[in-house]
Amino acid sequence: MIAGWAWTLLNLYLVISLCAILFDLFVMLTADARQRAQERRSATLQTLLEGQLTRVREGREPDERLQGELFRRLRHIDSVLAFCDLADGYSAAADPAFARYLAQSGPLFARLCRRYGGSQKMYRASFAWLLASCRQDIPAAGPFLLACAADRRSIYCRENALTALYRGGSQDAVIRALKRMSQEDIHHSQKLLTDGLLSFRGDRMALCGRLWAEFSALSPALRLVTVDLMRFLNADYREELLPLLDDAGTDDELCYAVLRYYGRCTYPPARARMLRFLAQPRRGLWEYAAVSASALRFYQCEDVTPALLAALSDHNWYVRYNAAESLVFMGLGETSCAAVLEGPDPYAADILRYMLDRRRLADSAAAERGGASLAHA
């Protein structure tokens, strides 16, 4: 006989399971209806937008009545999501009429920004994505995007707003957003920031120069992003960055970023600093030696190889790994490494032998691929 409390729990479980099944059925049955409703919204918005674009192509101003209808519909988030797809298509096709329409629709976007400025964060993020889908600088949306970029509560608001600024191609707007993030100590993903700046639609080299001009006003995280941007763009800031390595007060992470920069953008005066960090890391931090060991592979000078061979005996595995990888990258053969391979340090011999074997396997695989390509040809 089932106890009363057990029977109650069983019935409660059955009721919850039945409710879950009914909810799933409801979602399945209404999915088509929701899809059709979204298609109708898209069709209506496209009709309204095409009407405005026709006027713009004819050299006329957008119709205020249609602008009012667009505003009424874009107050709802479902229509915002539908408009994102439309805007993305027009902007991706580089339709000049759409670009002119956006330039003439400042009042409409200003009203929508006021409408969504006080909304919940997901609605703000969605509207910021609408602005990003337009791929054009819309000055009327500037204050809204700046506020979203400094929203510490939602990464979606920040990232969508920053994407809109990158796609807008305005250096001033991007610099204002980054400076505000620095002033308000807003933490954002370093990778997202770097990738976003690399996608900037304007002159990226000029943007790099603007960031360097504002370097002292940026937060430590954004200074890292700036140096990484310089590295990926191969921007020539070799002389400007070198004093950062000589200043003992420079943030350690920023020094690592500068060392990586010199690994890509070689600069002979930087070699002496890297050799010093490899032998005597600043404040005993192994990262200085590890990054220097990796960057030195691009400096094939007579004093580099002995320094890297000595680093194979470092107590830190990452330093040994990077030093061995750099030596093999520089083309050092087993004959030149005999003293290490047959020496008393088993850790140095093991890591160097591993790198040599890995290069041998890579060469064999490349030769086999080349042979197969010739056979097919």
C-alpha cells in the first residue's frame, strides 16, 4: 500500500509531466503560426521600406507618414528582428538608395533610440544589432550606442553596440566609446575588442594612430588591445613602443603584448631587450622569458642561438618549449644541437628532441602531400 505522501508526490509528478508535454505540443503547433506571422511582418516592413527607397531613388525625401508607420511597427521587438534581416540584405548589397535613406532618417532613429534607451537589456541589445545591420554611421544613434557600449550589466548590449560603431566606420565614434569604457572601467573581452577593431570599415591604420594618440587615456586592457591591433595590422610603431619595455613601471601584460609585437614586426634594438628578459626575467616572472624565447625566432643573429640553447635548461617548461620551437624554426639541425642532445640535462634534450621529431614528421607529411599532388596532376 502506497503511503499518502508518496501518492501525493506521484500525482504531482504526473501533473508536472503532463503540463510539460502539453507545453511542448503547444510550441510545436504554434511554431508554424509564429513563422507565418514573422514572414508577414517582414513583408510589411519590406513594402514600407521599398516605398521609401523608391522616393529616395527619385530624388525625393522619405514620406513622413511611412516613417511614422515604420516607427509604430519598430516599437515591437519582433519587427526589430525582422528589420535586421532586411537591413542586412540591403547593406550587404551596398544599395546606394538604402545608404541615402539611412542618412535622411535621423529623426526616425532618434525616436527609436529614445524608445529603446529605457527598455530591458535584451531589447536594447536587439535594437543595437539593428543599427549594426545597417552598416552605416548614424549620428542620431550615437548617444544610444555610447550608453550601450558602457553598459556593464550586459555583454550583448556592449558587443552589439560596438559592432554597430565598427561597421559605421566613424573613427570619432569608436574612440569616444573606448574612452568612455576606460573612464567607467568597463571590462570587455580582449579578443572581442581586437577582432572588432580589425573589422572596422574605415581606415584601420588611421584608427590605430588615433588609438596611439589617446593611449594614455585608455585603460590597461584597452592598451593591450591597441598593441595587439598594431601587431595584426603590421603597423609601424617600432620606435614608439620600445620605451615601454625600458620602463619598469609598465604593466607586465602590456610588456608581453609589446614583445609579441616585436616578434611580428622585427626591430633590431628590441633584440637586446628580449635577450635580457630571456636571461633575467623582470621581477622573476617566467612569462617575460617565455614570450621573448618565442619572439626571438625572427632574429637570426649570432647572439640569439646561444641564448636560446641556454634557455633549454630553464626551470620553466614554457620557456624550454618556446626556446626549442624557436631553434627548430630557425633551422637548427641535430649536428648543431649535439651538445644539448647528448648533454647532462635530460629536460633540455627531451624538449629539443621532441621538436626535431615533430619537424621531421611535418616535413615527411608535406613531401607525401606534394607527391600525391604531382601524381594526380
